Amino acid sequence: MITKKDIVTKIVFYFFLLSLIIPNVVLSFTEPMPVLTAVANVCFPAGVIYLLMSLSRKLGRTIWLMFPLVFFAAFQIVLLKLYGRSIIAVDMFLNLVTTNVSEVSELLGNMLPVISLVVALYVPSLVMATIFIRKKSLLPAHFLRMNRISAAALCFVGTVFLVSSRCNIIKDIYPANVCYNIYLAADRNSKTGNYTETSAGFSYGAEPTHPEDERELYILIVGETARADNWQLLGYGRPTNPRLSKREGVYASAGAYSESNTTHKSVPMLLGPVDARNFKDEIYRVKSIVTAFKEAGFKTAFLSNQRYNHSFIDYYAFESDTTFFIKERATGLSLDTNKKPDSELLPLLDQIIARGDRKQLVVLHTYGSHFNYIDRYSKEDALFVPCDYDNASRENRDKLINAYDNTIVATDRLIDDCISRIERLDSVAGGVLYTSDHGEDIFDSNTGRFLHASPHPTLMQIHVPFVAWLSDRYREEYPAKAEALGVNMGKFISTSRSYSPTALDMAGIKTSGNALVDTAASLCSKNYRANKPIYLTDHNEPVALESLLDLPAAR
């Protein structure tokens, strides 16, 4: 006799099975798979999961044992909503350990529709599983026997398609590919944890070439999530750079691209001697250019408006003589703490400059244009209204763009304020270099995507601003470098490749050959060579950027 309890357990059984297969079905349409691979991507995993669910009458326990698959499925659906395609990448898992509570809260708070969908799909099964365990509910034995036969048949069909398609399971079949990416993420995280030991013997062999008694001050500003298309200096139709656009001596590039769209990889490439070509093999043994400046006799400071993220960025920061993370000094982890504008770095910058050291380097790691945009600027920089969106959606794009553009106005003010501080010092040879780690999608018409860090980047995620300024004294003392900078800013630039060499060359610091510094990448050099654009994939392999995007060829 079939009881009401039997009917409920059977319904939960099939509902849970189907909910776990949703990502497979969607990925078979979103990913560029041959038909046989797409069918295998649904049938084979479905068969295996179906068979596993049919092994035990204790459905509640089975569901909870499969919780990792629930997590993968929920995570995958959210990412598909954000990016439109791609499995959960290695960088996605690393982002989980390199982000902070405030960032996650801001993002999830603006993604209620997709979060609600995930909750509706998976929470009911987990709740029912808990009830089944407490009540010791069992699936009927004959029901399981029947479903084992069906599951075995589906496994067989899936295996046939798997073999026929000749696909690579760990690359093409979900969730096997996700499990492989977890392994890669864990391996990278472990290597990063050993960074202090693996980089201990690294040295730039740096030597100064500028006069020892000359006062020098260089400020390197690493931006966050600023895309070039929203910069007035680079042709944008709105006045997002009201200060820099009126200032003389500013060099700006409209042809600069990052080699990564994730902060934990792009910033180490900006501040270190590696780029996409050698990142995979060298990143664990090199140090940042902060160390090169120290070896050359500079007093150094690293001031950050971000939180610790347990990546190379933290290690690089603490290479400096003075390190200050303003959010880590704040009390608690509230969202209000995360709303500190980048301008709060300026009093610390003033303290560093006031020390009066003959040679100084200051690195400012900003929070720039990171979502939630409305928390990144003060009222005085809210030039574009309305900007009071209540959630991140295509329908609110105009408000999102207004808020985003206000973050660029705030960045413009910060750069201008840094320049002014050097100008106020008498006879200082100095300069400011600014670029962003990556850009951002904001529901643009050609993609409809939002945010950054997707495994397959869009142009908006990697086309970034590159801005430089040199003091009058510097241009008088080193006219050849200033001239070369002006010329090279009109060429194709890989920020990942050129930022560090340009900073070192600007400061007149020479390094040894085994330090990996690509001197031909310096924008201050008349020998600058623009290589073909490349990109660092999720598996840390360099690929030609034109294979992913339609970009202008290097000149």
C-alpha cells in the first residue's frame, strides 16, 4: 500500500535529482561544445548521480551527503546569471578566499532574484532531508530497485556518448571539471601560503642611476575596477575627469589593456616583474618592485584602502618600510567600514611625505570603482544623478552608470590631489603612475553581463585607463624619458607588462638580468616594444588576446 509518506519521499527524490542536473543542461547550451559532448555532459553525470541516489533507502542522509553537489549547483547558477557562460573557474574559488565579508555582503545584497531562485531550488530538499532523518523515513525498496535499473541504463547511454565524443572529462564534463578546478585552486592557495619561503632568496640587484642628493618622490596608484571607456581623458562623452582634463603635463593612454580581470592576479603582475608569459612559473619566487626601490635606497610605503586578502598583494604590501591598511585599522567588519572613500588615504600620504626622506616611493592601493559603486565616493563627487539604484539589474543600468561615473570622478580627484602634493614640494623630480587592475561589465548592450572576473573576459573587463604625470623638475632633468613617455602612450600597452618597468625606469633604477624586469616594456624608454596582446587564462596559461576578443593589433 502506497502511503502519503512514500509519495512525499518519491517527489523529493526526483525533484532533488532534477535540481542537481540543471547546471549540466544549461552549460550544454552556453558552452561551445560539440553535440555529442553536450549530450554526454547531461546524460553521464545525470546517470551517475541517479545511481548514487538509488543506492540507499535513507534519502535524507543521501541528500546531505551530496551537499557538495548542491553547493556547486547553486554557485554555478549564480555565476551563469552573472556571466552568461562558463563553469566555476579556479579563480572563482580563489576569490572566495581572497575576498572579505563586506564585499560579499554588498554583492549578494544586490542579487536577490538569483539568490531567491537558488534558495527555492535547493533549500526545500535540504529541509525535507533533515525531516526524513529525524523521522527515519525510508524510500520503498521496490522503488529503489526500479530506479537502479533506470540509472544504470542512463549511465550506459552517457558512457557511450562520452566515449563517442572523445571529450576530456576533467575539462568538459560538469561537475568533474569543477572538482579539478578545486584541486588547482587548493594547490595554488598552498603555494601562495609558502610564498615567504619560496621568494626568500629573490633580489633585483637594483642600483640607482639618478644623482644621490636629488629629492625624488614617486606615487604609484593601483586603481580598482576602472574601465577606460568611462574616462573623459580617453574620449568618454561625460566630464568624469574634470580636474585631470584641465591639468597640463598629463599623459593618458586609450590603448591600455590588463592581462587579467581578477585582482589577485592583475595586481601582482602590475607590481611585480612577471606578466602572463611567465606568471605560472615565476610568481611564487619573485618579489614586488617595492623591494627594488628599497635596494636602490628609497624609503617605501604601501597604503591600502582594501582589506587583507591572503594573496600576493598582502606579501607585497609588507615588503615596504611602512604598511597601512586603513580598513584593517577600523573597528569591526560592518558595511560602513567598507564605505571609506580613497581620499582617506591622503592624510597618511601627507605623513609619509612630511618625513622628508631624500628618495621616496608610495604605493596607493585604492578601492576605486569596486561594486557597490554608491559607497565609493563622497557627496562632492556625485556629479551624475540619479544614482540611487536599489539593486543591480539591467533595468537600473542608467543609475548604475551614474554611480559608476561618480567613482571615476572621485578617482580623478585622488590622482589630482597626489599630483598637487608633489607640485607643492620645491625642486622635486617626481611623478605619478596610475592604472586599474581590470575593468567591469555594467549590463552593456553587447554582452548584458555584470561585474568582472568571468573566465571569458569581455573588452570592458580588460580595457583600462593608464595615466602618468611628471613634475616640471623631472621633465627638465630627464627630457628623453618624458618625450618617450609621450610617444609610447599612443601605442598599444599591456599594463601587466609595462607598469613595473616604467616605474623603475622613471626612478632611474637598474636591475640585474635575473630579476626578470622587461626593460623593453618601459614606456619611458625610446626602445619600448609593444608586444602582441596576451591574456592569462583561468589555468594560468598565456593566450593571444585576439583569440578571445576583437582588439586592434599592436603597433
